[in-house]
Amino acid sequence: MVNMSTERNSEVYESLSGVVTSSDMNALELVIAHVGDGTHDDEVGKATYKLTSEALGSGIQVLADLIGSGPGNLFQFRMHGTLEMFQRRAVSRVEFSAPLFNLRGNFPLSFFRKEWKRVMDHLRNNSVLPGLVLQETKINLSAGGIGITVPVKPRPTPLSIFFIALDEDLPVCALAETIWGQRADEGLRCGYRFINILKSDQERINNHISELMRKSGGTHMEYTRNWVLVDKMMADLRKHE
């Protein structure tokens, strides 16, 4: 689910993951992955999302209006417009070392979103966050997410906020959801997907990865070719051709 609402902050890429529980010709219900978020009554009748799904290298996307919500993080959608198909595009990833801080906790999505917004407002107005200490960490980074190794205990929480220093500018700050975890010799190897991040920070990550791959002789692929990582439809691009 990628936020495509008319009143959304166009500077932010915002998405959620969910599981479809029922569907018919024009409507479907899904449950978002993060419990404890509370209702979304204030978005009903106002919010529009792009729903995407991928399998076996192919993907589909369609616009859907939020028409209802319920307990257990239930979303009810009415789909409209053209169902678009796309070829799944891998996102360029690079493994390197960078200063990083990971803010974790068993808090609901609503808390993390408010905290992410508070942090972004503070960075915009004050440039620095008091008490924020970034430690050099080996990471696997792309415009869509990050992979790191963490201690087995305490286990990673479903949501967390990452601060990543890529250059002399302000650190990238992204809200992420835990996608997978795998035991490794040095701990637990985890993959995270960014669900709230400035589009300008997506671009900063993309440019940094492009430069690292250029130096190593690798081939870089623009993240904007991955439809899951942009709040656009193919029809939007054709309008400007």
C-alpha cells in the first residue's frame, strides 16, 4: 500500500504492508501488518492508496479508496481505474560501513509515525539531534530498505527508525518495518523495508549507491524503475509524454 491521497505530503514516500483477507470484483479487505495502531476513521472517505502485489517476477498495481476501517487494523477498499501490470525490478544494493543509529521499541505504528515526523521537523529547524550518537556499522543499503546484523536478544521489534549518515549533510532518517530475520554467526541478520522516508532521502541513497557502484565497476539501476518505491502510476507518466 503506497499513499496516493490528494492531501498527502508530496515530499514523503509513505507505505504499509498488509494481507488480503477477502475480495470481490471491485472491493477488498486487508489487515495491515502492525497491530495496535488503532482506527483510521479520520482517513475513511479521504485516503487513496496504490495497492501493489508481486509474484514470480511480475507485479500489479491499482488505485483504491479507503471506504472503511475496523478493529484489528482492518482496511476496506474500493478499487477503481486501470489495473496495471509491471515487470518486477531489482533495486541496486551495496554493502558498506556507515555511521548508524537504530531506534527500536514495541510501540504502535501511530507512535513511530509521530516520532518520525517530530524528528524530521527538528532536523529541519535545528540541524542536529541532541544526544544522537551514530556508530560505525556494516550495512546493506538500497533506496527501498536496509539490512544489518543485530544481537539475537533482544529480538528486533516490528518497527524502528534508522538514522544513517551518508555524507556531511544531515543523516537520512527513515521509519522501517522488519521484513525478515535469519540467524548468522555474529547474531541475527535482518532486512527492513522503509515505509516513511523523504523522497529527497531516497534520492540521496540512490546517488550514494550509484557512486559506490561506479567506483567498483558495478551496474546501477535507478530505484524509480521499481513501481513499489514510487507514488505514481504508469498512466501518470503517459500524461506527460
